[in-house]
Amino acid sequence: MSSVTRSVDPEDRIITIPNLLSALRLLGVPVFLWLILVPQADGAAFALLVLAGASDWLDGYLARRLNQRSRIGVLLDPLADRLYIGATLIGLALRDIVPWWLVVVLVLREVMLLALVPRLRRSGRVALPVTYVGKAATFALLWGFPLLLLSTAEGYGGAALAFGWAFALWGAFLYWWAGLRYVQQAFALPD
């Protein structure tokens, strides 16, 4: 009797260290919202945001370094980023730390990208590859928001506020720039 060995595509793996980090980031989103809105535990919320930002970099690094890139990771990582950005924006806006116009600006970009989904599906894709501009935008936002939160703490106000807004505004600009580049890429795909 012969056994048939079936090779598994490494990209089909689900259980990987980078995917575990992305899953933990996803679980941290409601925890962050609770921390910032219910007990208003800004120090813990700040620490969670910093950990989420660092793990965003770490999961990508480990995926490349350990050769653990996966299809699910390509979806999980940006999903975790978007949920953190959205949750942070909502939490900060509800606390009057950031203005609602910033929420609208960043949500409109997401709506624009959501409108691309049918086009991507027609071309047989689920997502577009993340660009360096997109990574830079996420980095800036995931560091700007914690600094804006830190600016509410006594003793950190001025510097944290200035750097927080610098990162947040630069991140919003890059977020839109990356979004427009994704639109361009989507329309360059064959139908």
C-alpha cells in the first residue's frame, strides 16, 4: 500500500507566530476601547496602543525573518491595523482629544477602499499588496494617537501634543496618499 504525500503550501498556514501576534492585536481592540472610555485608564490605554504599534512592526518582521508569510496573515495584519486606528479614533473623539473631522477624513478613505472590493473580486484578488506609503501611514497614525492620548496626562502635555499632531496629520496625509495609490492599482488590474 502506498501513501500519498500531500504537500501543503506554506502560504496556507494559519498557526504562525505573526498570525498569533495579529490575533492578539485584534483581541486588544475592545480592551483598548474599554480602557479609554469606561475607567478612562489612559496610562493602560497608552501602553496597549504602544504594544499594538510595536507588535504591528514585529509581526511583519517575524513573517519575513521566519518565512511565515501566510494568506491569512495578509488579511489579519491590515485588519488589525484598521480596527486599531478606527477604535482609537472613536475613543479619542468621544473623549474630545481629537476633533470629529479627523474621524471623518480617515473613515472616508476606508469607504473609498471598500468601494474597490467588487473590482478586486472580479480580478480574483482579496486585497492589494501593502505599500511602503501605507506602512508609513499606519506607523505615523499608530504613534500619533498614543501621543495625543499621552498629551492629556499631567507633565506630558505640550511635547506629546505637538508630536502627536505631527504624526497624526502626517499619517492622515500618507493614509490618503496610499489609498489613492491603491485605487490606481485596482484600476490597473485586468477585469
